Amino acid sequence: MELESFSALATEVTKEDWKRTPSSVRQLLRWLFESYEMRLADLEEDKALSRVEQEQSSEVRTEKQAEASEKPKEVRCSFCGKKKEETSKLISGPNVQICNECVEICNEILEDE
């Protein structure tokens, strides 16, 4: 590694200063700088992977949304799971349904109390 790599550490460092620096300190500085460069590279790679994962998950969500909009949603009782065709009445609310049989069970529970 050349001295120019450490220009960000101190602009006043000269080649003579670098030569006078003990070899153990120079080794430590090299190691720190290389470690820093590797961490930066890892961070860049993580960012790139994160972007790819986000793009893939948004594509999957878009595909699932398309599939969901293509399939007619089967209406069922939210309590017992019976299909609309299996009940005589199905009462719908916002994102929830209840069949006449479950309403009767609810009425019995309320009467018992």
C-alpha cells in the first residue's frame, strides 16, 4: 500500500514521516485501512443485495396481487367456514361474513347469559 492511500488521515504526512514511522505502526495502519476498505465493500454489497431483494419481493407482491384479482374470491362464513352455497343466509360486513347458523349459535349464547 502506498502512502497516498492514507491521505485522508492527515494531509501533512510526508514520505519522510512515513519512513520514520515504526514498522509495527505502519502495519497497523495498513491493516486498519484494508479492513476499512473491506467493510466499505461489504456495505456496498449488502446495499446492492438489499435492493435486489426489495425488487424481487415487490415483483412477488405484484404477481400475488394479480393472481388475487384474477381469482373470484370464494365467500365463506368467517366463523364456521361454510361456503355461501352451503347456508341459507350469509350476512356480510367489512371483510367478514357470518352465516345464519352461526347467528343462531350466537343468539343461544346470548340467551344463556
